[in-house]
Amino acid sequence: MSLASPRRTWSRPDGCRILVSCSGRAHGSDSLSINRTFTLSLLNVLTMPLATRIESRRFEQTKLLAADAMLKVAADARRAYVNVVAAQQSAAYAEQVKDSAGAGAELALRDAAGG
């Protein structure tokens, strides 16, 4: 009596395939054997150095983009700080101008009253 040889194959995202086959009574033997075979696509093996270089460059590009974004945020923050300081100084100057105008008006009133 011959048993069918069931096979099961699993594929992983990295291209590695696992093939498991069970065969009973192989060559008249009563033992049950399980054969496991790991196969990796030859194309994946040949292109692995190229893929590694591409992913390395992509990682460097991502790091540079992140650094660029960080520098833009820092520049925007510095620009906003300078604008706040300039607005505070403008307000202080406007207050000085108002005080000077008030003092000039009071002096003009005293001079007009004194004759």
C-alpha cells in the first residue's frame, strides 16, 4: 500500500521558501520521514548586494530629509523669535514716542500759558 506524499510550501516576504514533504513507507521502510528543504531564490542571492546598496542610499536620503526638515523648523523658530523681539522693540519705541509727544505737548501748553 502506498501513501500519497503530502507537500506544503510556505513563502516568506524575503523570498525564502520552505518546502515540507512527508512520505510514508519510503522504499518498503516502516519509518516516516519528513524532508525539509529551504530554498532561497537565486535571483535574490544575486541581487542582494545591489538591494543592500539601494536601501542604504534610501536610508541616507531619509536621514538627510529629516535633517533638512529639522533645520527648516529651527530656521522658522529663529525667524519667529526675531519677529517677536522686533515687535517688542517697536512697541517700546512707540511708547517712548508717545511719552515724548506728551511731554512736548505739555511744554507747549506751559509756554503758551506763560506768555
